[in-house]
Amino acid sequence: MQTISWDDFTKVELRVGRVLDAQPFPEARKPAYILTVDFGPEIGVRNSSAQITALYTPDELIGRLVVGVVNFPSKQIGPLMSECLITGFHNEAGEVALCVPDRAVPLGARLL
């Protein structure tokens, strides 16, 4: 495992957001949803493509807190300009489980 400095870690803006909308993304190469996520007044609302269809339905996602990297450059994914990266972990079956706070925290709160 490669080690990084504290300064390297602090460059990554991991923020809490709330999913406002989740829609199927049929144009994606792998099954995915288009998520619209509110990261609070400082960051605002961002869109992302998330390959989390195995464990979540769109209805289950709306209103959930998620953790996203908000300082990557935007990336064109088919017709979508993805503006953040929603984080998660692969389970034993290779399905992605979301990385989420286990208590209520303000939108836009930064992971420390």
C-alpha cells in the first residue's frame, strides 16, 4: 500500500450531500443511476453517475445522505456531465454499498 502525506489527504474534498433525485441511466455502459445531490449552500447541487443499481432502487436513494468527492474535475459520461464522485465499497459479490454517515450531519460537512 502506498502511503500519502496529510497534505495529500486534505486536498480531497469529501463532503456530505442529500440525494434529491435518482433516475435510471440507460446510456451508461454499466448499470447506473443519475443522482442529483445537494451538498449544501457552499457547494450546491451536483449530478453524478453512480453504479449502485444492485443494492439500491431510485426510490430508496431519494432523501439519503451520501459522501461525495466534490473537487474532481467534471467528467462527461455519455450524455451526463458528472460533477462529483459518490463513494462506496464493494461487498463480497462486487456490488457497491454506499459510504454514508451513521448520524445526521449538515449538508456540505467535510470528512476530516
